[in-house]
Amino acid sequence: MTKRAKTITAVDDVLLAQEVEAILGPEPEKALLAAVSSERHQYEPRSIVTGFIVGVDDDSVVVDIGYKSEGIVSIEEFAEGEAVIGAKVQVMITEVLPSGELLLSKRQADLQIGWNQVLGNNKEGDRVRGKVVRKIKGGLLVDIGVPVFLPASQVDLRRTADVGDLVGQEIEAEIIKIDAERKNIVISRRKVLEEERKKNRETLAKELQVGDLREGVVKNITEFGAFIDLGGLDGLLHITDMSWGRINHPSEMVKIGQKLEVVVLDYDAERNRISLGLKQKTRNPWEDIDARYPVGSVHEGEVVNLMNYGAFVKLEDGIEGLVHISEMSWTRTPSHPSELVKIGDKVRVMVLEIDHDKQEISLGMKQAEGNPWDTIRERFPIGSKVEGVVKNITNYGAFVEIAPGIEGLLHVNDISWTKKLTHPSPEINKGDKITCVILDIDRERQRISLGMKQLTEDPWIREIPSKVKKGLVLEGKISKVTNFGVFVDILDGIEALLHSSELGGRKVEELSPGQTLKVKVLHIDTEARKIGLTLRGVA
């Protein structure tokens, strides 16, 4: 080597040494070892590195992270449109294969970065916003950048039927616990709602005035009403303030969770008690009741309730009147209103009386129809014949229906001219269709007297006096036995008494119904309608 060549080489060595020193420092050996160690540490498992996408196929994405070999990420970890060649991406090294290849995960890198950001930016007591992802055991999973746990007990102010209703919604909550080691965060939506409720309560307590219209949510339903959440304060909507009309249970008007606009009826600030009304938003139908339903006017209504003493009839929403059982029919006396009407029936009623103080209306059904007793004498003149059905039997007679709802009494003494009856049967029985004569009508007391024997001529006027003479011996059949004697049928149903004193030595116990006897007419009393018999002097 020439001297010039040696000189150039020496100069080059000096320049190289200076360049190395500029890059690596005065101790290049240590710097190189540190660089190698740093590179080794950078590519250890669980490390997060930045790379570029250099290849994409159906199953995987190839990422160049500056390592001696490229890494592979499952394509499922990329959102649609993210896996683009040349795109910059942060990934986590999950495994270094013996071949030198790297298995990478974008999802785990995102999760770790998210945790670092959340833990770095938040602490217990901070508020966060996130989207409810899904329902899990014991509560909900919420994404606030990382998945966190919202217990069911912390979802709302009160236990809800299904916390899953919040899935897909964005909520605000407070961090109540952070476990950095386990990467576990617990949040509470309830705390946020309680704070808002407290603020609303304070504001509402200052602003609330009787007569205000307020919007609230039905919180709870009881037998006597519903509690309405006005946004910090609860008010009672009593069942009597829900509707001007009749309701049997508050659930007919409101449902839990329903939004309502209500009127503030009363507010006790010291006791935090609020009375609310719903019906007060509409006109009170009782305000001009006399103009719309004057006494004596007739209207159509609907039967809405039945009681032992009568039926309630709705004339319109909020206006119901009572038809007392005694005001239902001119001709019938039911033991219960259900014998004449049923719930849902349309009926014509007359307004009988209005009590404004009690807000009660007395109605009558029978007054809305013509009183059949007003024309009863024209329809059934005394002495006219009528046909009817025996509806009821008593000891003293039979009740006969001669027209729908019109019954007359056939007394036991008016069944036969000749027979001494103590009961209508067996001459007539319930259900029999018979013909009678109208004997008398008492319109005021609504009573009709009927007669059956009056259909034929009285045999005591002509027939009996001409056929039965004192001293006449006849053959008859015993029809009835009593302790004072026996009655004997002597002439086609005409009965005469054979007294025990006229048995001629025989005893009553020896005689029986159906037995034939020869008897003598002892005496005749046509006015008293009696014939006396004797066995004395009868051969």
C-alpha cells in the first residue's frame, strides 16, 4: 500500500469513528448492547407496537412492525374498511413462534390502550358516559372505551322489571370502584339519577304551586290511587280524582311507567305531601246538570253496576244515577235488580231528583214508560173474561198473570160455588192456564180480584132449591172426613154436612172418603149456602 493510500484509509477511519461517536456516543459498545436489549424488549409478548398493513387476505392481515419477520392479525379483529394496505395500526404481540413469526392482536392492543386511557383519565367518583352493550349476569355491560360493569341494583332509582331495556342506550354513570390489577371498573347510574333527583326536588319544592299543571311518571299503583313521580317529588293521584265517572281500580286509568299531565290540588311543603288530580283537567259535568238533565226529562243510559237495592245507570262520562229497585217496574216486584236488567243493558230512565251537594241523581225506569195501571179499567172492564197463567199458589188463593206484569188474585172462595176449599189445589195448580172473570180493580193499590166460579150460574139460586128438598133421601159419596163429621157429595159436586151428631149411632172413625151412603136432607139454608144431612130414619 502506498503512503497516500494509507493516509486516505486513516482519514476514513477517523471520520467513521467520529460518525459512530456522534450516533452511539463515546462508548459505542455499551450503546450497541443497549440498542439490542431495547429491540429485544420491544418485541416481547404483551408489547404494543406500531406497524403498517402490508398484506390482506380472507382470513388474516399481515403487519410490518419493523421486526425481522412480519406479524399476522386475524381479519375478524378489524372493523369493516379498517384493513387497508398501507394503513397504520397498533397491535399487541401475543406470541413469538419458533420460526420467528409473530402473532399479533389488534383487539387486545385496543383494549389495553383503552384501559390505559380510562385509568389515566378517571378515578372513583368521576362521571363517565357509555353505551349499554348487553345484559349479563347480575347487571349490564357498558362500553365507556372499555367494557365496565353496571350492577342491576345500580341501574335505576328502583328495581326495574328488566334491566335489559337499556341495551343500546347511551347512559351517564359514576365510577364507584376501580380495580387496576384486575382491570375491573364498576359504575352506578343510580348515583347520577339520585343527584339529579335531589336537585330537581329542591327546584320543584320552590316552584310548585296549587293549580300547576305538571308532567309526571306513574311510579306505583295501589287500591286507593297511584303515586306520580314529578321529577324529585312524589304526589298521590287518588282514585276519586282520576275520573268524573266510576272506576273500580286505578289500573283502569293508569299504568306503571306511564307519563301523565296532572293538576296540583294541594301541596304541604313541610310534610312533602302533594295531592294531584287528573279529572280536574276537564270540565266538571255536574256544573250545568240541571240544564242538561232537568227533573222529569227522559234519557237513554247504560247499566254499569248492580246492587241489592238498585241499578246504577250512566247517562254520560261522569254522570251516573241510581234506579232504586222500587222504581224499576210498575207491575213486578223483583227481589234483585238482576231479574229485570243486566250490566251493559241500554235502558230509558226519567230524572226524578237531583242532589247537588251529594252529586247524586235519582232515576226511574218505570216512569219512562206509561203506567199500565192508569188504563187498567179500560183494558180489563169489571165482569169481562180473561185468560191467564197461574204464577203462584198460596193457602188463600192463586196469583194469575193476565197480561205481562199484571197479576190478579183468584181467592180460594171464588174458585167453586159448591166446594168448601181450604187450598186452591187440586182444583188448580201452578202453571195452569185458566179463564177467570174480573171481579174488582183497585188502581191505587194496584190490585185485581178474579173469580172462577162466576163463569157459571150460582147453583144455589135455582138448581139446588129445585132439586134438594127437606126430608129427601139421597145417595151420596163421602168427599171429606173431619173430627166433627163428614162432607157428602150429593149432587154433582154439591157438598152437604153430615154432622157427627146425626150419624145414628155410627162413629166418624168408621167412615172414609169415597164411601157411599144413603142420607136424608135435614135442612137447607140457601143464604148461608149450607145443607145438613142425617142418617136417622134412613132405611
